[in-house]
Amino acid sequence: MSKARSTFVNCPICARWAPYGICPDHGVIQAPEEVALAEGFKECSKCGLRKPLESFSKNSRTLDGHQGQCKSCRAAYDKSWANRPVVREANLRNMRDTNNARYANDPAFREMTLARKRKQNPEAAK
Ligand SMILES: [Zn+2]
Ligand SMILES: [Zn+2]
């Protein structure tokens, strides 16, 4: 069995926050998720179902090396409205508008943006 790595653990006895899997009252505990993980299962953060690790895409940035959402939830999201090009484009536009407004009104933000541009492209900024 692998050691509990997650720091997001609640004590299964008193349900209190147990940092690094150690409850102040009940000592070292292992969260149910950790048990599942040790057995090769993982709970999807979206649908909440416990599925075998193969049902999750790999992600080296997470603690257990897998995505928080299972493949079918990811696939559903990819097909959802939020990810359609037209919506993505609108979101991008929104972000640009917000940034442009900030750029015009916030000298610190302007300086930061310019500094980043200079860093990215020293030639063009000359
Ligand atoms: Zn406890
Ligand atoms: Zn899911």
C-alpha cells in the first residue's frame, strides 16, 4: 500500500481536518480516498464516482499523477457549450476588453504589461 501523500485529508472518525493525514485526536489516519487510490481507484471530482485509475487521463501536475475528472466527464465538458469555439472566442474577447480597460486606467497594470512584452520580445520594444 502506498503512503498517503495528499494533504487534503479529513479524519474518518471525527471528520475534522487532519493535516498530512494526522488527526490531533486520533493520530495517523488514512482517508478513504487514499485507501481507494492505493487499490487503484480514484474518485472523480465531477461525477463523484469511484473509477479505476485508467479512467483518468494522466496529469503530472496532480498529486496522484492523474486528472481530477474522469475521461467521460472530460469528454462531456469538451463537448459542452463552455468549450465551443464561439463561446471560447467570446470569453477571450471579454478578457481582452477587461485587459484593455485596465491597461487604460491602471498605470501599474500598464507597466506590468509593457515589461512582459519587453521580456517576450526585446527587439520590438526598442
Ligand atoms: Zn479524528
Ligand atoms: Zn466523472
